[in-house]
Amino acid sequence: MFEATLSVPASHAQGSLLAQAYADRPRSDSRPASCAGCTRRQACLAGGLNGPDVEKFAAIVHLTRVIRQGETLFRAGDAFRSIYAVRTGSFKTVIAHRDGMEHVSGFLFPGDVMGFDGVHANRHEVSAIALEDCTVCVLPFSLLEKQCQESRSLQHQIYTLMSTEIVRESALMMLLGVMSARERVAAFLVNISTRMQQRGYSASLFNLRMTRDEIGSYLGITLETVSRTLSHFQKKGLVRAAGKQIEIVDIEGLRAV
């Protein structure tokens, strides 16, 4: 029923690693990936690589997967085998607490890489759920490690991504620890604007694929507080909001909140 679309690696050893990495992955809705012509390359792992290194890197990116809206790419507790680069669409990551409550720990957009949470304990600590129909590039970590031994630029890219995750976590802790609700929402909108601009999208007009409830979970405030704050920002002429669409009218005003 499933159609395999993995290209065959040059070495038998790599083939064995791939077979292990994808043993439990469905092959439907999958197709070969290409880094050279990818419009998200500069925001992704391949962004800082030169020509030969890009080709070597692309050789280990053997699969893109389609993840439908609401589907889970990986769940907390799953065995860690791969990291994933978002090609199209957006995801949320979720942490489940012992009492059953869930907390949104992050949002990921095209070019972002996820799955590093599984490196430490060889299992994922969070769940990654598609906020819309998405495609991701799958990078088996065993092959990625091997390639890092041969490419210092790729090794540096990995270190940079891990460092970015640490900085992002620290920023979130500060946001939750010292900022007011209005400051949190303003910082969130500025952050989304910056990330959209870095990916070649409009910095002032974009759709928030996440719900107000998910934003509140991420920011540590209630859905009602998110809605009231956005309404306040509209009255102040900082933003215009219509459903999921947000237009930032005064970015400096948001930064000054």
C-alpha cells in the first residue's frame, strides 16, 4: 500500500542506517527532497554550506513527508531517530505535564529545524503537531552525525542551531518571568514579524495559524487575555486583526509596549 520513494545511498553502510532510521515511518505522501533549489535553504541547515557540502548534505536528506493539519510528526516519548526541517507550513511543539495539562512550548515556520529535544535521552520530550498542511525534510541523525565528521561547516551549522534553541528558551523564560501580559503579546507579534521577514514574507501582514488559546498557552496567559490585548492594540492603532490575519501598523509602538 505504501510506495517507497527513498533514493539508494552510495554506500551499503548508509543504506543500513537509512533502513533503521525509517523502519517505523510511513512512506505514503513522500517524495525525494532537493536542497539546491529549495527557497528555504538560507534559513535552514544548508544555509551556510558551500557547493560540495550542499551536495553531500542533500545526499542524506532522502525524504520529504507531508503532515496534514492536526497530525503529529512525533510524540513525546517516541524514539529519537531524525531531526526535521520545516519546508512548508507551520508546527507547534507541546509539552504534557504530569497532571495531563499541555503547554505549547514553541512555534516553527519554514526553515526551522525541530527534533533536537530527542538528542539527550534518545527520545523526544515534546510533541510536534501541524498547524496546517505541512511538508518536512527528514534528516536521519545517524547520517547527520557521520556527515558532520566530514564537514566542519555543517558541524558549525548544527552548533548554531542548538545555540539558537538555547537562546530561544532563555528568551521565553524571561518573557514568562518578568513581562506583563501586554508586553508578552507585543513581544510575540514582533518576534513573528521578524521571523516572517527573515523568510521572505511580509513583516507587516501575515496569518497566525495558531489559535488564540495556543498563543495564550505559549505566553502563559489566558485566551481571554490574548483577545483583550489584541483589541487594546487595535484601539491604540498598533495592529489590525481580522480573524487569524494580523496587520502590524506600528512595529516601533509594539516594541515600546
